[in-house]
Amino acid sequence: MDLTTYAELAVLLVNSPDRLAGLAGLRALLEESGRPGHASRLGRDDLDALRELREELLALFEAAADGDERQVVDRLNALLRRHPVHPQISDHDGEAWHMHLTEGGRFSDQYIVGAVMGLASIVTGLGVDRLGLCQAPPCRRAYLDTSSNRSRRYCSERCASRANVAAYRARKKNGRLDSGR
Ligand SMILES: [Zn+2]
Ligand SMILES: [Zn+2]
């Protein structure tokens, strides 16, 4: 089981505040996370738990973007203590045998433990600097930098090209395009 892929759950949650307005949004988030099999068990408790986790993950990504590695690790350790891993194999809802990282029963338990273990795996395997927030204002969406040269600065191609256009315009305005530099 490749835990690093679970870190995408953390990114998806941080970048989907609109999905946490109600249960309909949460069901959409579930589809987007690739785990629709768990949709039948969603409740208000899941919504509250995921809202709380989103706030904490946002603070964690902000600390990472600020280069505060110690704070990132402290926040992750606190989350790991609160959401311990208890691996179990399940075939609920007619699905094939698959691993649950915890047998908490609630969708949010699975999601939270997956997201937290995924981030812990990225941080210890690749480095804290692999977590970031998009640097094309005013975006600030979270991303994982899995590039080989740690060069990622934007959440998407769209934000990267928007930032490039803005930089080009700024240079042009300053007359630096004509000066040959
Ligand atoms: Zn399951
Ligand atoms: Zn962006």
C-alpha cells in the first residue's frame, strides 16, 4: 500500500471548502476522492469532523509554505495521536477486499487517518518542503510537490500560466523587456 497517494486526500480537503457546506457537497467530495463505496454511511458527524480537519490541515500547509518544519511536524504528530491507525481488511457494500486504515466505521475516520498518514509519509519520505500553497495570488490552494527537482510553486497549470503572464506584464511595465536584460 502506497501511503503517499493518501496525501492527495489532504490536498483535496484543503482545496474544497465549498464541499463542506452540507451533506450533498460531502457526497461530491467522496466521489472526487475515488471512494464512493463509503457514501451510504455519511452523517452530520462526518461533516463536523472534516470541517475541523480542514482548518488544521490549512494551518499545517501554511506552516509548510512558511518553511516552519518544526511546526508542521508538531501538528502532524498531534493529528497522528488523535487519529491512530488500526488497519483492517473490509469488503463492505460489495466492494473487493480493501484496506481500511482504521475501523472507526465512519467515512470521516477513514478519510482523516488516510490524509494524516499520507502527509506523514510524504514528510518523512520526501521532505516537509514537498507541501506548499499556490504562489499565484490570490489562489493559495494546497499542492504536493512530487517533481524530481522540487520546482513546483503552483497548484495547477492554469495558475502557473496566470503567474507567468502577470510577471511578463510587470517586466513590460518596468521597461525591462526593451533594455535587453
Ligand atoms: Zn471501505
Ligand atoms: Zn493556484
